Amino acid sequence: MEVYNQRFLLVEHPEKQVDGKLIKVDGERSPLGRGEVVRAAPDVKNNLTGKYVIFDRRQALPLKLQGTEYLLVHESMVYVGFDQSSA
């Protein structure tokens, strides 16, 4: 599978509960999501494949391929990239 036009294909991770507290990215109704990049188009400036990112959910296009749900996100809508150990 290939991705084009400066897009990332990512899997969104739900908010998780840690030590009895629900961790939210940004407030109750946040437009921001957290996910892992599984593919990147060859023309993206920073290839974040395998990294966790914070992205704008409002600009994400849902996509279901081979039974897996993905989001297609333009690279300009990805704000933060970090390793899994930092997640």
C-alpha cells in the first residue's frame, strides 16, 4: 500500500486511563487526536512512520482497508511527533 500527496496513514489510539485519571490531549471536546503513523507519502518533509503523533482530527479522512480503520491526514495537520517510549 502506498500513500500520496503529502499524507500520512495512521491508526488513532484512544485516550487512555493512567493511575485512575483519564488522560486527554486537549480538553473535553478536543479536535486533537493521538495516533501512530503506519505509512507516509514519499513527498512528506519528515517521515514519521512508526512514530506517535498528535494531529487535527477535523481534517482527518477515515479509511477502512482490509478490516483495519485508518485515518488519512495531511502532513500540515500533524503537530507533534514522538517515540512510543515518550507516549
